[in-house]
Amino acid sequence: MHLTHSPVRFAKVIQDIKQPHKDAIEAMGYGGLLHMPEMCHMRNMILDLADAYQVSNQRFNICDQNITIHLEDVSNIMGLLIEGYDVDKYVKKTMQSEEKTVNTELYKRYADGRHKLELSRLEQMISTSKSSDDGFKRAFVFFTIGAILAPTTQTHVHWSYIQVV
């Protein structure tokens, strides 16, 4: 089976980038992700964990105990910053329609011919980037969103993330 999203794929991309690019990732607050090990997730374990999540109280019910995962937990586990703008509020305030978004210059810079932010294209942009400029940083953030932070069953990152990035 070909996995589109996985920590293994993400870790392999990280291994191959140059030090100035890693420094830029650190400066953005994503430095913890540079230490992500190549690990496979067992599909059944992930499904069991998803089934244990209770939307009503936003907790996991594991062994008859309700467990809450706080932002600080995610920060400690993944090494991500948890400060700054509230992304949910920002997106709700600035969300555009898909048609309007995919026609922006920023979106077109990263999208393929089918108007999709394909993970393979973003991965290529990261690995071939000559400098750690804003273009590299955006490609890295899109790839990170699509590969590990908010993966879907699709091979591309959803168009709505352009507003956040």
C-alpha cells in the first residue's frame, strides 16, 4: 500500500534538506518537527484511538478514563509553538470561496495544473529549493499540514489552508 501521509515520509523529506533550510524551519517555530523519527503508525491502532474520541466532551475515553489532550501536550510531543493568532478565528474571518482562493497568485504559485496543492509537488519544491526564502517556508508549511498535522485521504492539501499560510 502506498501511504500518502506518514511520519516516515515526512522524516525522509526532513533528512534531505540543507542546514540553512533547517535553520529557517527552527526560526518559524517548527524546529521540533526536525527531530521526528521515522515511525509507522499501525492503521488499526489509529482507528481505535479515533473511535475512543468523544466529540461531546472533546476527550478520549481509554480504559474507562476520560483523557484530555491540551495544547501544551501537543507542543511538548511535537515541539510546536502554541502562541500567536487563533487560526480558527482568522480563517472564519477571512475565508474565501474555493473559486476565489484558487485564483489568487499565492495559490497558483504552489498548485499544480489541476489547481491542487499536491504533496508530491510540495515535497519537490522543498527538496529543490536553493534558498530558505518565504517560498520554501510556505511549501514546507503546506507539506507539514498535508503530511502530518491535518492529513486527509487525498494526495493534496485542502485549498482552505492557503488563508492560514
